[in-house]
Amino acid sequence: MNVVLIGYRGTGKSTVGKIVAARLGRVFVSTDAEIVKLVGQSIPEIVETNGWEYFRDLETKVCQELAGRTGLVVDTGGGAILRPRNVEVLKETGRLFWLIASVSTIAQRISQDSQRPSLTGVKSFVDEIQDVLRERIPKYQSAADYIIETDGRSVTQVADEILARL
């Protein structure tokens, strides 16, 4: 069985996932890192050159490949849940943990990250987070086996809760 972390950018999936993987003696895999490795370009370069739809196609390919393996801790990109097929295949071999945080926490955590391209290209940073979350929250809710709050908690506390729920 895999531990699959879903949630918006900046909710702690990568940091928490590495801790969970280390404690369980499992391999940690980031879908975004796998896409970068596959294409040989950064995510902003992929999106700029080929668009979000192409990126999502690559994400689906990576989700399918990872779902065919077991014993992983998988950090998914924030939009992986946008395609129902991704959720279906990830659930075949994994438990999905939705990490959540407030808009202000997310904004604070990702404001300096140049590897996270704008999802809308036209809105202010906070407006974009709010609008994208509004669209994605129902998808995260329906995909999640567990919901884990990350606001005001250390990464160790979040990892402990995931491990306790396993």
C-alpha cells in the first residue's frame, strides 16, 4: 500500500512526505519531480512551452506508473485530483491523505517559490489561491480517505497524525 499526499501547493506534502517515508522505511516520490525528470525541463518551462494540458497529461502518466508500484510515499502535485482517473489509479494501491491549510498560510509558504507557475496568469496571488481552492476543494474532499490540518502544526505533528491513521 502507498501513502498518497494530496492537497494544494504549500500545504506541506513534500516536507511531511519525506518524514513519513523515512519513518516507514519507504521510498518518497514526488509526481512533480518525476515529470521534471521525464521531460528534462522545469515545471514553469513545461507550462510555458506546452501549456497546462500537456503538463496534466504528463501528470496522469506519472500517476499511473506510480500506482503500479507499492511501498511508496507519494507527494502529488496540487492539481493531480483534477482528473478523476488519477484519483482512481492512486486509490487502487494507496490511501489518500488530504493536507489542508488556510489561504494565508499557503500564501506565506509559497510566496517565494519560483518553481510554482501561476495557475491563472491574471489574478493576484491571494485571489488565485482562493479561486483555485474554491474549485478544487470538492475534488479533494471526494478523493481523500483522510483529512489532515497543517495550520499551526509542526511537520512532525502532521507526520505523526498520518502514521497514527495508517
